[in-house]
Amino acid sequence: MDTTVEWVDVRERLPRSGTPVAAATTGRYPDGEEFWLVLPMHFTTLHFAEDGTEHHDCFVDSDKVVRLPHGRPCDEPVTHWAALPTLPGTTVHHVLGDGVRTALQQARHQDGDGD
């Protein structure tokens, strides 16, 4: 399965609220080495951090770390984002509960793996 990735500069456009994305973030490790890497996140127009801080138009990762679009004060700003591909053989980004087993089986059959 192939997919094409379209990277969007955060200075040009932000994703819709709730959209899961691949986010390119940049910063500096504690030893001083700079990094630019891709992380899965979701974008939201309003997020309340665990300490109660209110964030607007931000990217949040699975550990609930908030990163802001480049140009706003942030230690690890997001420079670009790309829409995540859908799950194999589907048109969705997530399946929950009883539908998971069926969705996995259908995707495996499409791949030619019948178990």
C-alpha cells in the first residue's frame, strides 16, 4: 500500500480541530543537539492541559504534551503537518470495540494474508 504525503506549513494553514496528523516538530535535546522529527498528534482549537492551562490552536501528542505552531512561544514548535492515512482497507482513522477484529481481518485478506 502506498500513500502520498502532503506537508502543510503551519504558517499557511492549520488542520481542522480533532484531526489526527503527523506533525514535524523542532527543538533541542538537553545535551544541546537540535532535532526536527515527526510525531503523531492531533490538532485542536481548544485544549485544557492537566494543570488547567488553556491552549488554543495547538497540537497534542499521546502523552498529552502540547506543542504550538511555529512562531508562537514553545520549546518544541510544530513547523509542518500532514494528514495521517486511513487504516488499511478503510476510510477511517480509528476503529473501536467490536469492529476492530472484523476490520483487521478484512485488511489482512486484502493484503493476501488469510490468517
